[in-house]
Amino acid sequence: MRPIADVDVLILMATALASKRRPAELAEIVAAVDLLQGAIPLPDRLGEAIARLSILGLIRAEEGGLALTPAGQEIMAGQPRKANTEERILATKGKLAGYVAKGESVAIALTREQLGAAIQVHKAAKRVLGKNLLMPKPKPDRHFKVEGRWRRASATRGRPS
């Protein structure tokens, strides 16, 4: 088993989260990392992690975005459903540490400018309400009356005795 950087696990999980139906743009992956961790790593660390994961054959560039390869999907499959984020990160880190690459893959090389632009796009979208779909939505207050339920008839009222 080799040592695995935490940012590698975050990028793998964020790519899985952001690219469910189509390849995810870099800004969507940055938003997913922010959702998972609550902070965005430096652009250099993001670029290095994406390059390492692509060399291992876990992510690939497709149609203007990044997506998981079948090997990456296999690592992400079987995540514990009721686990919190930290437990999922540890489970993914364990699977990633035991993964052995099959063959050679091409590294995805992203420039610092591309990564910085993706981070800026995410930060700008974060300021606009309703723009970022990956961020959790605030829960509504439940103490207000639900429309249409003003009074509830008692169980004995209106029934013949």
C-alpha cells in the first residue's frame, strides 16, 4: 500500500459527485470539493491530484469535462450509505491505497490559470443564491402553519353518539 494524499481522495469523490450523468466541468468539481470539505485546496495541489488520478487511470478527460473511468467507478461503488463524510473519505482512501493501476494512462495536465479560473467561477457562483446546485439548501422553518391546515376537527366532534 502506498501513501495517499487527502486531496486525491477528495478529487475522486468530487468527480464522482459532480459527474453523475455527464462529464463534470472543472468548476463543478471545485464546488463538489468545497461541499465535501468546506474549503478549496490550492490550485497547485488540485492540479497535482488530478494528474495523479489520471495517471492511475481513475479519471479521464471527456467532452470538455472530467469523468470517472470504470476503475474509478469501481472504487466509488459500495460506499456506506449512512456514513458521514469523514467515514466515506476514510473508506475511499483505503480502497485507493489498495488499488493497483493496470497499464499506463495519459496524465491530465491543467494549468494554474485554468484551475484558478475554475475556483473563481465557483466563488462567484457561490455568492449568487440558487446558482450552485451542489451546495446544500437551507431548511425552511417548520414552526409556521402549513397552508390549508388551519383547524383540525376533533375525533368525537360531528359523529353521532
